[in-house]
Amino acid sequence: MRSHADDLRAEVAGEAGERLAAAIEAGDGEGLSPADAAMLAYARKLTLTPRAVTAADVEALREAGFDDAAILEIAQVVGFFNYYNRLTDGLGIDPEPDW
């Protein structure tokens, strides 16, 4: 999570970037909007314990204001980054080489 928080700081300047990065590092969603906190909770659960994700987790995203298309996009982005990280880690590939 730290590398993603550092990347976020590089992309989102100032207090907003620091707040988002701190929430990602802590994993608690503190200081985030209810929608961002729900998305973070879902992303963490899908990443760390994917078999534990239930319809209730998807419903929590709906209650936070996400429609089905947005929920699908969230799941796809989380899934893609999990796949990519496991692929590069599993093959010993540096995804950001110093060329």
C-alpha cells in the first residue's frame, strides 16, 4: 500500500493528496468522503480476502452512491492492479526500472 500512497502523493498535490495517501496507508478511510471510504474498504477486502466479498459489500457501494457501472469499474481496477502486482512480483520484474 505504501507505494500506491507515494504514487498518489505524486499525482494529487497538497492537502488532498496527503489526506488520501494517509487513508490508504492506515486503511481506515478516516478523513475521506463516505463514498471514498466505502470504495477503499471494498478495495482492501477484494485485495486481501477476495473470497470474503459478498453481495453486502456491493450493496455498501450502492448505498455510498455508486451505480452498477461504477462498481464494475472499481472491481476491474482493483482486479487489474492485483493481477499486475502479482505478475510483476512473481516474475521479479521491476515495474518502474531506472533506464
